[in-house]
Amino acid sequence: MSDTYPANTASFLQQEKDRFANPVGHTLTQELDGIYQELLGEMKQERLTPSLENILKIRAVQDFAPAEATGFVFLLKKAIREELAAELKDSRLALDFLEFESKIDRLALIAFDVYVGCRDKIHEISLKQIKNEREMAFRILERVAGKAQEETTPSQEQANHESQV
């Protein structure tokens, strides 16, 4: 995952263990462990989705492109290949790894869907905020225009008084 961040950021995310000083790193570490455990097990989407959402919400807010946001999933293949290079020479293990890679590919598709949902939510929130700000601006303009009209239009009492004089 650190390959997807600039070097100084990646270093901070890996080294700072305090969850309050490094909430992103803490979330990534915690959720990646859950995702990895699920990859080793049944690969249930309903158990993967919350962990992916927690990671991808962060990446959506950080304005990663979809491929960048979800690309960390494919880095798992590289990491496992590097870690198990010698063992994968055994054809039986290589076949098991191919099956495992298929799980990673499925995880990537789920992650992409989750990321798109997160981005949609961000756009929805932004649009709602723009609408609220516009409504507030119109209300302020109406008040200002109303006060300006009151100041330029004589009140009923002033009009009656002037007509009597």
C-alpha cells in the first residue's frame, strides 16, 4: 500500500503507530489485516465490504483516481510473489497461488465498486452543500433587498403624516 503514496508519506504511515497521530495508517493496517484474513478464508463480500469502505473512503477523499485508489489490491500479488518466490517453483503451490490470485482479482472488482460508491457519496454531499449555500445566499439577498426597499419606501405612517401636512 505504501507504494501508492509519496515516499515521505509512506514512511510516516508505516512508522507512526499512534492511531490519533496517524489515523490513516492505523485504518490501513487494521483493515488490510481483515481483508487478508478474508482472502485466506471464504472471501465473503459482506465481510470484505466494510474493510474496503474504510480504506477507500480515505482514498476517495484524498482524490485518488479509481485505478490509483484500488490498485493497492494488485500489490498483494506482487508482495506474495516476492515473499513466496522459492515455494512457488513447486507446481502444486503454483496452482494454489493461481487460485489465490483469482481471489485477489475478485477483491479488486469489489474494491472498484466500493470506491465508485464512495466517490458518488462525496459528489452527493458536495452537491447538497452547494445547494444549501445557494439557498442561504438567496435568503440573505432577500433580506438585504427587503431592508433596502423598506428604507426607500416611506412607511404608511410617514405617508399619512405627509398627506395631512
